[in-house]
Amino acid sequence: MFSNFLYFLVALIIYTTSEFFQVNPSSGMMSIFYSIGIGMLFFMVCQVAFIRLEKHRAHRRIENMDYWVNKYITRLSILALMIFSVIIYTLRPQQFFLGVPFFDALPTARAIIFIGVFLSFLVMIWSCAYRIQKRFFAGNLSKKDFIFSNISFSLPALLPWFVISIIADILGILPWAPVKELLQTPAGEIGYIAIFLVAIAIWGPVLIKRLWNCRSLEAGPVRERIENVCNTAGLEYADILRWELFGGTMITAGVMGLLARFRYILVTPALYNSLNEDELDAVMLHEIGHVQKYHMLFYLFFLSGFFACSFVFFEPILEVLRIVQPIYTLFEFVGIGRETAYPILITSVMIGSFILCFRLV
């Protein structure tokens, strides 16, 4: 599930770095038709992949089928990122929206459309995988609920970018010259991002709770047990929520929120229905440990540190990439000119450092 966060964030990096590539004067309506054609072809690939997996299952028993389904989903998701990058960097259908007053005034709206294009690729994967994947969920999980659960779980990864970007667009429209001038300075930009990161970290759980359609856990033995554990551990919280992830069939729990007033404990029905009292206590103590060890605060500092390093080192890296002649010689050897190789290097470094930081560090 965590991989979905990374896929969306990498797709966002791909879109934002497309401005480094040269404008393709032929891009327009035809590029949109080509993109749709590529999308249809990708859907056929997904269908064939999971049909083959199902046939293998029928002819010879495949052990750990859930592992193989997730492996196929991962491979196809990476392929979706590659196809998305080809569309954005080569076909450049986003140029079709240039010159449209609404999208020129709100660039975030244009970005949302193309992040939606990548989302459509993931929906194709989840739709094709559902027939096999549903075997590993208890109850009658519909395809709609399966796809919506994947989407709703992944979208919070884009929440900071969306809030920061859309408010910046709105401030750019308003006739507040001093504010615009301040935001164009390094200190103003850093301060703006820092303020909204803190605000999202504090109030974000309220939005995520609604996005995930969580409801207060009904009164009963389970809620009473969780409340007793929290009281014994001295944990303050706003509410205990019933987390209907994948129709409530996924066995998991979580906690979110820096401040007690906006802190929520999440439990899925499959979790508390499958555990005895001592096991439920152990899971809750694990979640309480995240709060008491300040893990969420650590993640916030980690994210802020990544942004800070990107802000400080981005310009020097751009300059270094300009002068590494041996790399350009290799590109020229395969017929790629310097004007194309330079943005490829920038994009590769940005995506590589992002994955290295958030997947490994």
C-alpha cells in the first residue's frame, strides 16, 4: 500500500519536471488521441497479464498467490509510470491547455488533470486485478469498493502538494503585490511551505478521516477495551474510528495526528474481529508507541528536511549536470543531443534521490 504513495509522488515529479524539456510545436489534439490509444493498449496489457496469471493458477497450483498478484500490480504500476513519462515528456498533451485563461491562472488545475491520467492507469491495473485479488478479502468486496479504497488510501500523499499549490495559485491571482513579491523571495517561499506543512500536519487528519469515510467506532466491548488501554498508557485522542479500508476486510490499524485534539485511532472490523483481547491490546500499544516515540513528528521533520535539501542543493546540482561532459558524450553516442540529455539528467536525479530517500533512507 505504501508503494501507491510513492507512485503518485513520482508521477507528480514527472509532471513538474516536464517544463525542462523543449516545447513540441506539434503537440495538441493529436497528442491527446495518441495518449488515449496508449492507454487502451496498456489496459489490454493489464488484462492479458492477469488472465495469464489466472490460467497458471488453474493449470498448476501457485503457492502464495497473493504475493504474485501484488508482484504483478507492482510491475504494471512501474510500467504505468514509464508510459506516463513517455506521454508527458514526448507527446506533451499538457501543451493543449496552454493559453487557456483558467489553466494559466490555476496551473494546479492542469496538473490535477494529468495526475488523473496516471490515476486512470492505476485504476486499469486494480480493475483487472480485482477478479483474483478479491479471493483474499473476506465478505463481498465489490470492484467499486476495491478501486475506491486504493484511490482513497493513496490520495493523502498528494494532499500537501495540492493545498500548497492551489493556495499559491489563488494568491497569485489576487491583487496583493507585496504578498506576491514576498513569495518570490527564498525566505518567503520557505516560510510559506513551512507554514502549510505544519498546518497540514495538524489539521490533515480531519481531512483524511473524511476522505477515508471513517466513522466513530460504536460503543461496545471492543471500544471499551481500546479506551482502557489508551487511558492506562496515558494517550489522549479525539476519537476511535472504524476504518472501512477495503470494505473493512483488511486486518490493520493506525494512528494519525500530532495534537491530541486532532488525533485519531483507526481500527478495521477485520482486525478486532480476528483478535482476542490480549492481541488487541498489543496492537493498540504498538500504535500508542508511535505517538509516544514521536514518530509522526519525526516523519514531518524528515519530509521538511528533504524539501530543505532540495531547495539548497537543486541549483548547484543543475550547474554540475551542465558540466559533466562524459555523460553527454554517452548520450550523443546513442543519438541524444545535449538539449534533450540535460532535462533527462535533471529528472533522473530528482526521481532517483526521491526514491532513495523515501524508500531506503
